[in-house]
Amino acid sequence: MAYSFPEEVLEHVFSFLSSDRDRNAVSLVCKSWYDIERWCRRRIFVGNCYAVSPEIVIRRFPELRAVEMKGKPHFADFNLVPEGWGAYAYPWIAAMEEAYPFLEEIKLKRMVVTDESLELISKSYKSFKVLVLTSCEGFTTDGLASIAANCRHLRELDLRESEVEDLSGHWLSHFPDSCTSLVSLNMSCLGSEVSFCALERLVARSPNLRTLRLNRAVPLERLANLIRRAPQLVELGTGAYSAEIRSDTFSNLADAFSACKQLKALSGFWDVVPSYLPAMYSVCSGITSLNLSYAAIPSSDLVKLISQCQNLQRLWVLDYIEDSGLDALAASCKDLQELRVFPSDPFGAEPNVSLTEQGLVSVSEGCPKLESVLYFCRQMSNAALIAIAKNRPNFIRFRLCIIDPQAPDYLTLEPLDAGFGAIVEKCKELRRLSMTGLLTDRVFKYIGSHAKKLEMLSIAFAGDSDLGLHHVLSGCDSLRKLEIRDCPFGDKALLANAAKLETMRSLWMSSCSVSFGACKLLAQKMPRLNVEVIDERGPPDSRPEGCSVERAYVYRTVASRQRLDMPDFVWTHDEDSSLRYS
Amino acid sequence: METSVATELRLGLPGRDESEAKITSVSNKRSSSEMDDSCDPQQESVAPAQKAQVVGWPPVRSYRKNILQKKAESSSDGSAMFVKVSMDGAPYLRKIDLKFYMNYLDLLKALQNMFKCTIGVYSEREGYDGSEFAPTYEDKDGDWMLVGDVPWEMFVTSCKRMRIMKGSEARGLGCL
């Protein structure tokens, strides 16, 4: 039967589908829908750059305008992935240069990006608009200079938390006078001072600027002038927030802030002098997001600031806030959705602040919309976790880090199984969980039985045996990412759940009990899984097969399992000789 | 339970015993599996003598660590900044290295510990009003100033010595 719907009509219908999942579903309906869809897809998201190759992507989607990609696994953030492992952006950038002359957006996370790549981006795409590099590394301010100089229609340059080799602040002066299109500039991770004149002129000629995140080197005395030139700002990251206490500096700053009627998000605040915080009070009632995680501010000053921000939805703060500050937060900020409390002294043996599990309990009681938490503390109890779970069954993300990795319930000295069990049982929409503390296989049984919507799980120093891992792999239906370190999990659970691994994006296991023999077997059984053995002690076959590997990174892929950029400490299955790892 | 631990004689750093015991127990479990002990360096990596040796723990990103480790850096550049600290009523003076502290919060906590007093919270208007003691310092010009008025870095470079003033004298200084 002839298909009567013209292509253009279907294309038009598909253009309303923005979610990748919907588009993927549409492309499975029939061959002609697959074809129409692939020609009109404009944005893709690749969660693991090694799950697919540039050639495959380009072949399937010939008309992309926006590419978003992630590289290294999450534990790379904590130095668990050795330098040189991979996640290079260059091969992708080079391949896309020819294929996508109209590319507008590139967003990369945890990838190695070189100056060469940045220069290539800046010269290849006539309508390039958006560059977001989150937690990337490998480039210098010279690469930024290329982007500034050559991307005529640049809208966003966001260097979130990337590690940039800072040669000088001169890169900013490369933005030509004709560049007036900036909407978002985030340079907060850079160290060097940029030319303040160049910065002021850039801000002044960017009428659409909504987000400006300065770096620490921009002094407080310069902030007022910058803000004055951009009263339309929605997100502001200050530089260093300290200066000699002078009433003219203060009133200048306060005036400038009061002109910013649209300000919703504040961040920065290095080296805070608390006396200058009241300069911001005029904007506080509109603030929905506050990042004070670099600010050493005593609890009392924090409370004064936070109690002005009644519409606060997101707060990132250091543990200087203490339990008392969190009580105040719970009382003032009823719209709070996300809270992150970072440790001010993570390596100290003794607590330096009075922040305990009680603070989290208060917030869970007082803030009905709280759904996402990252909390560092030094003690926890099952009772507290059970109370938190009862108070807040709407948690979507729950990440708890107790500084001492195997700390038991400090009241009863029991494992924290019951507490985390309550969390997964009550919070039926939980998508992400990180656990610490003394935990046995029992907690994994609870997770396997209850955490049906869990997509990402992080485990450290927990469990007793393979049974723990087995519970998770066999029970968590929605699991996509599993990262494990220093747990006694090994071969049995892994091999018994081999098929499960293909339904996930990736599994990371370091300092566990996975043997090289099991890795080989897994790779043989599952041709679409890449089983990377990452071991800096030399070839795995120079040790007995039962020996544990340092790290195993297992991910599904449709690309070759022998990636060309593998360093000498990574081993994968050799396709040519199925019994030999090369 | 707490008192018996405190009176126990032991060699080694305080506060670490419990966690050490736990970490060793994890590696014991591992050695009970079929694996060959001798080739398993995991035991070394999992049973550190000190917490600081565990790679990537606690899971704090390095750029956050750097901000907070300013303390360690400033003392490693060699120069210290020792100033005398006197407290009204105390029989002898103490000396502290200002470069050891990162901010006023750290300094005041240390002083409170050292002299077993409560200094309280600084406010621009009231000084340390409400508390029994006020920390003051002599600056380069020879004037006695209230601690907390100027940015930290400025204070560190201009402070010649400190005096923790008591009672009514302190309040007098606060309302100048």
C-alpha cells in the first residue's frame, strides 16, 4: 500500500518533538519514518563519546546543528581515572568540520579539548553560536582567544569548572567591537585578570547579555560599573567579594544592584567580606538560585542573607552554615528545591563546624518542595535518615557523603542499611542515589527491591559480597549508570548479570574484586559491551587470571571495541583473537 | 564508652582507630575469597594508615579543594607572621602565626580555644557587643583597632600584635 503522507508533513509533525527519547521512538516505527526523522534531526546528545563513532553519527544524521557529548566517567572528577585515558574531542571536531558547516552548538562534558580543537571550531562554522565546556581540560586561554576573535555570532561561551591553562587574560580583548551578540559568558574558572576596560566595553555592547559569571580576579570595586552596564542580567557571578570597607564603595554597589530587576541567580563570592553582603539585599526577594560554595561566611551572616531570599529554589553553600543556619533556611525558604552543602575542611580529622545530620532533617521537614540534596557531614543515624525519608518522599536526587567512609550510625553503631532502605522505599521517584557509611549487603537488597526508578547509583566502601552487586543489577529496572569503588564485589555478580549491562550506559568498578579472567569472559559473551581494564601495573596477563584488576569500565557501544586512542594502561577485547587481550 | 576510649593508652594519631579497624576488615573479607593474596595490591590501597592516602576521598572536586587549601599554601611559602596575643587577666601572652589562618572565622575560633573565652560574632555596627571579650590589634600606625573591620588580607599585613580586651573597656571601643 502506498504511503500517502507527504514527507514534508511528517517532517513538520516531527519538528514538534524535542525529546531524544521521542525522536528515537519515532525512528523505530518504520523505515520511511526512520529516514525522514534522521534528515530532520537537529540536535543530538551522546552520553558516552565511545558508545558511537563520529562516522556513524554523521552517516545517520546529516543535518545536525547542535551536538552535546560526555566523555570521562563521573569518578574522573575525583582523580580515579588516570591521566591520558581518553575522551578527546578533536576527532569529533575534525569529523564534524566537513559534515556540518552549519553547526551552531557544541556542548562537551569531561572531555579533553585542545587549543587546536577550539581553533578549528572557531574557523569552521560560519554561524557558530554556543560553546559550553563543562569540567573539560586540555586547552589554554589561547584557544579562547580564537573563539573570541573568529565566532562572529557567538551567543554563549561557558567554561563551567573546566581546567584551563591560564596564560593571560588577554583572550577577552579578542572579541571584536562588532561582536554584540553575547547572551552568556562564564569565565569563573579562570585565574588571570582580564582587561577591565575590555570587559566593560564588551558588557556595554551586549544588550542581550543575560548571564555573566566573572572570575576571582575581578575586584569588588569593578563590579558596580559592570552591573550598571547590564541591568538586564538574569544570572550574575561576582568576582572576589572583598574590599576595604568604605561607604562609597558600598552605596555604589547597592545602587547598581538595585537597578537589576531581573536578577535570579547569584554566584562567585570568593574572599567574602560579610559587611558587603547587604549591598545585595535589594535583589534578594527575586533570587531563586544562590551559589555560596566558595564563600567562607559565618553562619549568622549567611542566615541574614538567606532570610531575605524567600523565593530561593536552589542553594549551594559551605558547611559554615551549620545546623542553626539550616534551621533558618527551613523556616524562610519554602520554595527550596535543591540544597548542596559542601565541606569547608574535608581532610580535617575533627569537625570544624557544628553541622550534623540534624540540619538535613530540619530542611527536609521545613521545605516541602525539596527534591535534590547533596550533603557532606561527619555523622549520620538511621533515625535521621528514616525521618528524612518520611518527611520528603518526593526526593529525586539524594547524595549523602559522610566524611569517614565507613561510619556507622553514630547513635547505635549499626550499619546505615535501615536508613538508606527507608530512603529508597519512601522515595519512589528517586533517580539518583549516592551512599556512604557502614553498609552491608542488606542495603543493596532494599535498593534492588524498591529503587525501580533509580537511574544512577554511586557506591563506595560498602557491601559484604557479590550478593550486594547482584541485588542492584537484577533489581534496579531503570539503572543506567553504576559507579562503584572499594567494594568486595566481583566476578559472580558481574557475569550473572551480563545482559543487564547492555541496557545501561556504563558500569565503573575500581578497587573491587573483579578479575581479569572475568573481564575477558564478559567481553566474549557480550560483543556489544566494551570491557576496559584500566590498570597501571602493566599487562593484566602478566599476573594470575584470578588477580583483581585496578579498574574495570564497562559500557555498551556500537563502535569498535579497540578505540584508536587507547593508552598503554587500558586493555580491551581483541576482536581478531577472541581469547587474547591485546 | 567514650571515657574508656579516652583513657586507653595508644600510640598513633587520635580519632583514627575506629575507621582503621573498619577499613582493615574490608580487606580481610576480600582475602577470604578465592583470589591470590600476594598479587592483590588492593589491600594496600584499601587499608591506608591515614585517611589522606585514600585517593579521591572524600569526593570533593579538585577546584574546591584548592580554594580551601589556601591555608596550606600560604604556610608553605616559608614566611610566617607571628604576633603576640595578650588577654586581659591572663598570666602570660601567647604567640600565633597569622598566616596559618584563612579568615577571621578561623582566627577567632582559634583564639577562643586558646584562651577558653567566648568572643562572639562580629558586626560592623556593634563590634562584638553582647560578648564579654573583644579582640583588638595594634596596627602599623600604632593605633588600637577592632579586629574584623578591614578585609582579612589587609588585617594580616597591618597587625603588629593583638589584645583580647575584657568587659566595659571592650564596649567602649565598640561604640566609637
